[in-house]
Amino acid sequence: MVAVEAQETSKNVHFSLPYEQVPQVPDHMDTVPKAFAHTARQQHSQVGMRKKRLGIWQEYTWGDSLQNVIDLALGLLSLGLKRGDKVAIIGENDPEFYWTQYAVQAIGGVTIAIFTDANLQEMEYIVNHSEAVFLFAHDQEQVDKAFELREQIPNIKRVVYWDDKGMFGYDDPWLTRYTDVQAEGRAHAVKNPSAFEDNLAQGSTTDIAIYSYTSGTSGVPKGAMIQHRNLLYATYHTRDTVPLYNTDEYLSFSPLAWITEQGLGVAAHAQYGFRVNFPEGPETTMHDLREIAPSSLLFPSRIWEGLARTMQMKINDGSWLNRALFGLFLPISYQVIDLEDQRKPVPWHLRALQRLGNLAVLQPLCDKIGMTRMRHAFTSGAALSPSVLRFFRAVGVELKSIYGSTEMQGATQHITGQVKLASVGHPIPGVKVKIADDGEIRIFSRAVFAGYFKMPEKTAEAFDEEGYFCTGDAGYVDEDGHVIYLDRVKDMIRMKNGESFSPQYIEGRLKFCQFVQDVMSIGGDDKEFVSAIVIIDFENVARWAEKNRVHFTTYVDLTQKQEVYDIIRKEIVEVNATLPPPARIKKFVILHKAFDADEAELTRTRKLRRSALEQRYADMINAIYTGRESVTVVAEVKYRDGRMGRVETDIRVADV
């Protein structure tokens, strides 16, 4: 087992194990497709992937996967794809998505995954900026996007689709079926039987594997050039602290445009040979999750927040006995994990009561969300509130934070038995962490990217004189070697009185409330106090309203009910009690709509675009700080018959 106690080797540099001491990735597995091909041949007859289609799990052995990859790779060669060419992919998580990445990279190409819900402008920018020459599209919806952009993406030679539902009327030489490309590959193999192996062998660990586009919170997305070694070492560094086995079950749900899914999903599957399960669709994920009961799982923080709210509502909707048992045993479990967090001994009677609670109510609750066999539950992306981490640990799911970014992948993580809820864990073995004089976290490891595509100035700005990646995040390392993440350096807010606070810290605690879906806290040099714009969780609040006979007609109407303001105020008061006085929320509004990525209010990974939100809701923010009791907004309403209407709504400004 790798020692994980952080230690200081020079001024302000912390690590668990120097990257020089982490063993090298084997030469025969030094690229992602080489690792995939090696594992596939070792486990040829074992099931490597499962995809649920029409309610039935379809199984693919490693041999099936390898043959699909070989056929596709050779088909692309016959269509003219050259080493160094770029291929964009847009679609849901499917075996075909994985196979496309392995195939393109096996012949020296670079893949670019695009978020499925990307709008036309975002898709056009990424396809053109990356200089992609082929576009793989999942289904009719994504093919239609490509046709709308056809004149704007002249570099695309061919669009390849793998789901032909609804595609029978399409007839265009620009469009090709996935299986037809594979048929070309089989014909190419007859004439060039060694072509796949020859191309695979040419791959180098420092070749670029993917361009991963940043979320664009501070401008246009940047194409981070990720080498094969970056992807491989992201999980190779953790093979002792987070061991993965070929008997493990993994659920591939997080978007493949997200770097964390590329590392923990695509690259780790190739390295460790675990089985990847693909749900039928986003709407069936929770049901499929229970069927799979995976041993490892990666969800972004917003999914974990939603799961926590769902579990609380399930308890509230349960029988009086279940509610009573939950109310009895959850506080006991909280006591146990708090003592563990403080490194204090747990009395035997508390441990016994915790085990009884697990059997009586907590384990059955975990079973309902498919987490009875969970060994490695990860959260990444936006910061997750310690309240959510604490809740999942209390119910028996040891949820672990991974701190990272597109450019550096995972840099710190919680280690089993050494979880500190206020932190984002220890530096991963092979990672060095340095805290700059201004409090910025800086990272050095083999997983750090090679630079931004076509942006040499931005690349130069991303590294300091010692080669550390400048994360732009504020934080520090505590006395136990845990990294404490605060917020983005630019987002730390200083009040008029000189006090500063982290908006994410406040927002994370409020989002643990079962009635709050999203929130943006507001403050600054010109502000006397902190305020908040709250987005309600419509499903949970509507259910609460029905049980409490609060009548409403639309989402907009529900948001402005006095009773809804009262329950949100109660939650804010509870959160305020955990905050220092300068950071406590004094006023709030409940927004008439949810924040929307399509309106540039959120990134595709659901992070707030603060500057855009502050501009869009400037009148509302002004009303809060000028003492007005309400502000009028124009809201779009969708009626049950599908009609759209526009109504003027008065958004109330409430005191806490």
C-alpha cells in the first residue's frame, strides 16, 4: 500500500509519493489503444461491455470489442484518415463511442468529444477550432445538427452515425453508417492484414490522444491537448489507493466530453479490464443503476446532490415506521462518522447501534439506489458540499471527492479510512501540490496536459517557472496533509468590511437542502451583505406543496408562494448558523426559472457562469441591495396543451 501521509519536502510543496517513485506504465500499454488491445486479448472471451437496449442487456465480449475497433480503424484508414487527423464525436455514452475513440487513436488520430446537449454555436466552434475532418454522430438528432451546420463546417469530409432509428429516409454521400465504415475496414484488412498492428505500434505515450474542451466559465472554451500518458497516469497513479479489478462493474453515465469520464471510464477500462455498463438512456439511469449495483461509479456533484434530495424525499414519503427509524439511526451514524473524521475512538455502543441502523433502514435505502456493492463512489466537477458527503457516508456510501480539472485531471482524492469532509483529500501518489503566495493551488504530475491547441499565449500563462500548472483555484494544505479547496481565486468575494468568503462554500451547503436545486450567492466590495438567488427543486417542492395543500398552477406561480419562501428561509437560517457572520445571507429571491446552459447561464458541466448571471439579473440584484420589495420580470410559461405564453411576474425580495 502506498503511504499517503502528505509531507513537506521544500517550502510549500506537498505530495504523497514523488512522481519519480511511481512505477512507469509498461511499454506495451503506453497508449490507450495499446492498453485496450492488450487487455482485450488477455480477456478475449469475457464480457467487457453491456448496453441496455429496449429493456434487455446486450453483452459484448472483449473479443467483440476488439474486432469492432479493428474494423472501424481500418475503415477510417480506407476513407483517408491520417495520423494526426482529428475526429469529433457527439452522442450518448454507448459502446460505439468507446470503440470510436480506441479506433481513431489506434491509427494515430485525435478524438474530440462534444457534449450531447451542445447547441449549434458550441458545436460549430469546437468542430472548426479543433480542425476535425470526420464527425461521428449518435442518432438523427445529432445528424440533423450536422446538416444545419454543413456550410459552416467545411473541413468535415464525412458524418458517420451509429443509431439508424429514423434515418431510413436520409440519402446523402456526406453521410455514412457506422457499420458501413466497418465493412470497408474488413475489406481493407484482406488487402493489408498487418495494417492495424503496424499503426498501433507507431503510437507513442506522448502523442495527443484527445482534445478536451474546457467549460468556458471565463471565456471561449479552450482545447486542452491531453496525451496518452496523461490519461493513463491519471488512474495508474491510484492503482494502490483505489484498486480496480477486472471483476468490477462500472456505470458509464457522465458525459464523455468530460475529462473525468475519459480517465476513469475509457482509459481505466482499457488498463484494468473491468466491465462497463451503459444505461439505456438518461431517463432510465437510476433504474439501471439498481440493476447493475456497480462497484465503482463517477457522478458529477449535481447528480449526487439530486440523489441526496431524492433519498430524503423517499424517506418523507415512506411509512411512519421508516421515518421514525431513519430519524433515530441517522443521527447515530452522523455521530460515528464525525468521530472518525476527528480521528477519535468510536464507543462500542455507538458502533453497535450504527450496525443495527444499517440493517434496519440505511442499507435498504442504499439498495433502492443500487449502491449495496459500491467500493469506489466518486464525485468531481463543481465542489460538493461536505453536508452531502457526510450524508452519503452516514447512509453507508463512502463517497470520495476528486479535485481536478480538464488540464490536470485528478490531483487529490479522499483515501479510504482517511476522509476529512472539509477537504478534497490528499495529493494523489505521483502528484505534487504547491500553494503560491496568493493562495493559488498549483499542480505537477504526469497527468497534467500538454497545452492548449492553437493558444500558445494561454499555454504559457498556464504554467509557472517551475513547470507547475496554475489552477486558478484558491486553497491551502492543512496540518494533516489534506488539501482544502476554497473557490476560484477570481470568485473569492471581499466585502466592504474587509472580510472575504467563498460563494461555492455557501452554495454547496444550501444545495444539500431537499428543496433547493441551485443557488448563486452574491456579495462584493460594494455590497453591505451577502444575498442569494435560489432555484427550487420543482419536483420536491411540488410534492411538498401537494401534501401541505399549497395550491399552484405553474412553476412560476409555485416559486412565489409565501409558503415556499418560508421553507427556503428556514433552510437558509440553518445554513447561516454554520457560517461566520460576514458570510451569512441577509436577503434572497426565488427565481422564476431554472438556470439554463442553453442560455449561457451554466457551463455544460453545470458550473455557474457568474459574470453572465450577474449581467442578466442585474435589475434583480439591484433591487436586493436598494431595499426594494420586489422586481418585475417577464417569464415564458409553457401550458399543459403545449402553448407558450409570456407573463409578467413580480419576484419578491425576502429578508432572512
